[in-house]
Amino acid sequence: GGRGRTSAAALRLLETSRRPPVHTERETAKGGRGSRMVVLLNRLPAEDCPKFVHKVIDGVCGRALPRFRDYGAVWTLTEWMEILEGTTSFLKRAGGKHLSDEEILQLLDGLGLPHQEAVLKSLKGRKEELRQAMVEKTNDVSSAQLQDFDWQLKLPLSSDKIAFLQTPLLNLDLDVRENGILKPVSIEMNKEELQNLIHSLEAANKVVLQLK
């Protein structure tokens, strides 16, 4: 009767609770409570967090990534690949867009407070370097084929959420096909960064015309 149904339901609930959480690539990139990045980064001692984040930023900027052998006591090899991918995606998103401190901390929801402070401090100290690396990667899409693009102009809120900033931002979304694979490229740029991109594209176009 009802007792049997209750036991069966309880068994199903117990089996479900034992299953490891499934985290999609989108969740990993977004960060936030329950994301693999947050879960795994919480295992790292807080005093080691700044060094790890700075090394991942180095990797995004084209330099050497952190080495697994330095963190083998914290994560397995599979977890190492997950934390690298998740942290890289988070830093690209936070560095490539004009996010406020509050928005960045929302992405780190669930991460220990010392870890949050370490990530935020490391990110703020190298945000321009990250953004420049993202702009350069956008410029480098000349080696691939541009399939489609979309853009949107917006006025971001200031940190106090009351007054608008005076600097408009361009949100540029590119669909790029490289080696048969369609990849989305998204970045926010201010006027100066947009001018640099336009100048780079104009210079590339002149080279192409000379080769014809």
C-alpha cells in the first residue's frame, strides 16, 4: 500500500542524491553556486589561490599555464582539466566584459570569502591585460572565416547602479568558422578599442588587396 510507495520513493531519492551533479559547459563558463569551478576551487588553500589565478591569466594572455604537478595533491587529472577550463572561461568572461565587482562576485557565489577576495583582487589587477588579450584574439580571427556577426550599443550602469556611465560600449558577437568548426567570439569594446580593431581590419584589407 502507501507504505510500499513511500519506501520506493525514498529509495529513488536516495539513488538520485548519490549521483554526481551534472554540470554543463555553459554552467562551467558562467560560474556561480554549484558550478564545477566553484566546487573545485574551494579545495585549493586560500593562500594559494592568487598564484593559481595569475598563472591562468598568464595562459589566457598567451604565456605558460599552471602545471598539474604543482597541484596534484589538490585535484585529480580529470579535475585539473575541469578547473583549468572553468577558470579560463570565467576569466575570459569577466575580463572581456565591463562587469562590476558585484556582478563578478555573483559569478563566484558559493566560493569561500577568502577565495572570492583573492580572485577579485587578481582579476582587477590585470583586467586591462586580459581585455587587451581578448581584443587581440578578436583581431586574430583573420585566419578564419567570418560567417556572421551582430552588434549592440549599450550604456552600462555605474557601480552605484544609479547614474549611467558616459562611455558607451559596443557588444560585438562574431560567428567564426575555423577548421570546419563554428566558434562564437564575443567581446565588449569601448570607443578606443573599437577604433583599434577597425584600424587593424583596414590594414589587413589593404594587404589582401595588394595580394590580388
